[in-house]
Amino acid sequence: MDNMKKELEDSKFEHKEIDFGTRKISKMNFSHIVTIPKKFIQSTRYEKITSIRMIMQDGCLKLVPIRAKNGDEEIDL
């Protein structure tokens, strides 16, 4: 558990200048498409991240990570 918390702090420090949380939603064939930046996906050191997804009034998707998991280790963010 302590290992994952340290990795989380390291990750926040390495990418603190980048805003990953808000992405524009586009429409295509009656579907809503959201692209997640490759850098966001590559920056995570966890096998699984659980997040809350909110569609904002301006049409942006906001991702709020709440839990991360590596193997049997799990932490709340």
C-alpha cells in the first residue's frame, strides 16, 4: 500500500503541469466520442483506475479518479 501511495505522489509531481481532467466531447453517428490523451494513459502506473465521469455544461467530460489498483493492492485517491 505504501508503495502505491509513493508512486501516486511521484506521478503527480512528474505530470503536475498537465491538465488531464477535462476533454471535449464530439458527436459522430449519433454517438458521443471522447478521446483520452495518450500521455494520460501512459502516465499511470496502475493496472486499473476507477473514476467518476461527469459531463459538464460546456460539453466537456471531467474524469475524477477515485481508486487505483495494482494486483492485490488497492488505494483510494
